[in-house]
Amino acid sequence: MMRWWIISFLTILSFDSISQSDWKWAALSPLPISTTNNAVVASLTNEEKFIYNFGGITDPTDYNTIHQRVFKYTVSSDNWTEINCLADTLAKISSATSYVKNKIYITGGKHLTSDSTAVSSNKTHIFNPFIDTFEVNGNDMPVAVHDHVQAVWRDSLIFLVGGMNNNQILPDVQIYNPSFDSWSQGTPVPDNSQFKSFGATGYILGDTIFYFGGAHNDSIIQTNNYFRKGVINKNDPTQIEWSFIFTDLGEPIYRGACSGHNKTLFWVGGSEKTYLTAPNDINTNLPVFPNHRLVSYNLETKQKTDYLNTPYHVMDINGIAKLGGGNWIIAGGLDSLNNVSNRTILLHNPALSDLNKAIKPPFFKVNETENNYIVITKNIGEISVYDVSGKLLYRSAKQLADLYISRSKLSNGILLFVYNDGLNLPVHRKRIKSK
């Protein structure tokens, strides 16, 4: 009888699914400090997911507040901790970071002198997330750079496109091979204002690197909404065929974040105007504020989708942490009032995942302690608890962090815990609670 009731109940519940077209936003535990122009990346260590934040600045009007501090976010406990400082003699901003073959690589960035002169960095920092320690720096990059596009190809090579060397906008493409700690030059982007940029953002899907927006110098420095791509030769990755994509993605994006999945790219945050460190327009000196949209582009359908009036507005971010399962995290940046932020924001879109293609049920575990049931999943969704008669005893949204349910909230006897990720047939776990 119990088995029949479970099957009937789950069949009914399976029709209640989360919309695949909507982005969902959620505030997580904040960073220990407010910081902006910081580099953010995700890592998978011993099957645990973590986010790392490297460097930044706490007051964009004061170069003395550029820092080397590093923070680590544990996804399962929704908690930030501070760890060893960035392994550089000088603090810096506008760097970028990537996770390749179980290590994190932080490249470039800039220091500021007392007169606000930018001095680009040529450093390659190597961080081991298994022991939370910086290793000996890798070889210096050929050309020091900041505010560049950075993306990973096939979990093997890190591509750096454009950016600035001190105050010069570059067409250079620099490629780092972590396996050999070596740098090589790729085919540069065309040496014109449509391709050369700084503060642009991009991502690699398959063997193609895409990047959008940023700023260029065409008599004056200004933002642009140019959309470009470079097809990487898989037999010789230094050979790249660059071209312009004639698709209007809307307003410019400067110092936002870009990621993607399968055939879809998306950009979030950033501003429509150019600034350097303090958020004042480089041409008018008027305040610059973040845009209010997320834009996605499907490579197959050639369709652009704008999500306007996003619940959180942020700019001045270097990177977005991709966790898989349709989940991304951004941290810090400048908010809608131009305040330096300590916010940590989860973005979730199940349509940008492979959850609905899984051949196994979604991971779902319920542990017990003296006072709590601890619900563990690898994705967000909803947790419901029923008694043997089918009465609902408890229901809660399940974020990425483990969910603690007090035993005192639940009755004695057989309990059925149900996890619904909105895409697959809900999964159940049975527990027996005694007095």
C-alpha cells in the first residue's frame, strides 16, 4: 500500500515543474568585506563546490584600498572564510581567473600609483584549491595586461584576448598552457576599433571564443556593442579565424560577466559607459551606474533574449562562477547606488543545464543528527516532507546549501522526504522518526 501511494503521489507531483525560460535570483551569505573589480571563479574539490574571490578594491576613489585579500565560499554551508593573500608584492584590480585541471590561475591585472597611473601586471599566479595555497608563480605572460577577456578551451588552455597594457588597448591574443607552464601568441584580433577592446567579456563554446562589448578608442574612448567571434583551430589552437557577428545584442556592456552552456551565451551586469577605477564617465565625469538587464543569445536559433529589470544590478565584476546544473554565482561589484557591494548572488536557469537529460535520478541525501535532518542535494529545488497518510508536514525551497530541518517540526513515525528539482521525476527518501 505504501509503495502504491508513493508511486501515485510522485506521478502527480511530476507535472508541477519549474519554468525553464526564467532566471531565478537569490541572495546568499555576503562576502566578509565589500569589494569591487574583483576576480571570481568556481572550483570542484573532492566533490565539493567552492567559490574564490581574489583581490579588488574597497573604495574606488582611493587607490590605497586596493587589496590582496582572498576569500573562499563553501557552497554546501553558504559560508565565506578568508584565506592566504594573493601571492603578489603589490595589490591589484582588473585581473581575471580561470579553473583548469584542478587548479586556479589568476592572470594580469593592474596596480595604481599615487597619481592614478595604471601599471599592468604580467604575473601568472597558481592557486591549489585542494590545500588553499598559492604555488610558485607560473612564467610571466609575454605582454602585461588588464581588463582583458579570459576563457578556457577544453579544460586545457587559457585564452586572453585584448585588454590594456598600461594605457594602450591591445589586439594581442595570449595563450597559457598550464600543463607546460608556457605562453604562446595566438592570431591577434584585427587591429581596429571594432575588435580591439578592454573591459569586454566573453566565453568559449566548443572551439569558438565569443566576446561582446567593452570599450575602444576611436578618437575618444567609448563603449561599444560589437559582437565578435574567433574560431580556434583544434589542431593548432594558436591559429584563430576572427570575424564580426552582425547581431544586435542591445546596449553596450562594460565590465560585466559572461558565461554559457551548450549553445547559449549570456551576459549579466556591467555598465553602458566607460570609467577607469572610480565610477565616473571617462569623457563627462558624470556618475556611471549598472545596467538592469541580462541578455542571452542562442547560437542555433540566432535568437537574442533580454531579461530587463533584473532584481540585482551590478557592475565592475571580473568573472562569474559557473557551478553546473544551471547555477552561477557573482560576488561583490558596484551596486545600483554606486556603493561597493558585499553581495553574493545566485543565478539559476534550469534551461541552461543538462538536468533533464540525466539518466540517473538527481542526487538527494538525508542525514540525521540528534536535533536535525540534513538534506543534501547538488542543485536547487523544493523539499517536502509527508507522513504515512500523505499529510504535508514541511515544505521549503532548497538552495545549493544543505538544508537543516529541526526534528521537532516533524511528527513521529514514517516520514517521506521528497526532492523536486522541477525537471525530473521527484525523488523520495524514507525515514522513521522515533521519540
